[in-house]
Amino acid sequence: MIESMAEALGGVSNGVVYALLVVAVVQVSVQVWALVDLVRRERVAGGRKWVWAVVIIALSNLALGAILYFAIGRKAPLPVEQAETADFAGSDRAARAVDALYGSGKEDGR
């Protein structure tokens, strides 16, 4: 089978055919991985999963679409509720640190 592929490719060596097969398997694996991650992820950059699915499939040459998805598409901004919660948690932590250093002031009756 490898020999017939080598003949079809213009008489290249068997090593080149094996290398091409490895590259093809890696490329398809990365694209499938990107599509599975896209389906499982709740939010993506831009908010539209179908756009990223089209990018992953349309730019399949050397897995460029999958690489773009992993580099850009996975970085979705936090929802507003989570962003506000993070701010409150940070200020609460700061208030506890100040209380630990200087006291809460409640002991003095203030």
C-alpha cells in the first residue's frame, strides 16, 4: 500500500509517505480536538460557536483554523455576574487584611 502511494506521488521514498501520513493524522486530530472543545465550551470569543466551527473547518489547511481557535476563540470574556463577584471577593480580601493588621475598630466601640 505504501509503495503504491509512493508511486502515485511521483516515486518518492517510503519515508516521505510515512511522514505525510503522520502529518495528516496530526492535522485531523488537532481539528477534531478543536471541534470537541468548541462543543464542550460554554462561551467563546465573539459569542458565536458556529462561526468558530466554520473557521476550524474552512481553514483546515495545516490546521490553521484549529490553531486560530485555540489562540483566539477560547479566550471568552467573563460574564458580568462573574466579573462583579471577582471584584467583591478582592475588596473583601483586602478588608480582611486591613482588619487583621489594624483591627476592625469594633472592639473600641466605634
